[in-house]
Amino acid sequence: MLTVIKLLVSAGLIYAVNEIVIARSRPFLGSLVASLPLVSLLTFVWIWFGMARPAERVEKLASHSSGVFWFVLPSLPMFPSSFRGSCAKASPSGRPC
């Protein structure tokens, strides 16, 4: 039963971002929702409720949060560079934003 709840909540998050971007034509808002650390927070919740023993639960949460931290650092330079490229394309006059 917990697996079904995990799938429904996770799929609901993806569906919500999709609806915001496509149906509502608000790509900025969709990007904002998608960039929030919701996946990490959901994973923390799934680990918390999925582990029976408290010591094992804390160890898994610590390991996962450490991994997330170290994998986020190399991806941070991607955001300013992708914003510059999309900003120039979005400007009708061709001038940078």
C-alpha cells in the first residue's frame, strides 16, 4: 500500500508541473515548482516511513542528504548559463535581458 501512495504522490508532482507549463502556459512557474527540492524532501519522507528501525533510518537519511549535497554542488553552474541562453532567445528584439 505504501508503494502505491509513493507512486501516486510522485506522479502527481510530475503531473502538476506538466499542467502548469503546458495547460496554463506558465513555464516560469512550472520551472520554479520543478526546481524546488521537492524530490529530495519526498525521498526523505519515503525513507523515514519506509525504514522500521530508527538507527537504520537515521543512517540512511544522513547518507542520502550527504549525497544530495555533493551532487548539487557541481550542477549549480548550469543554472546561470542556461538562463543566459534562454533569456536571449526570449527577447523579441534580440537584445540580452
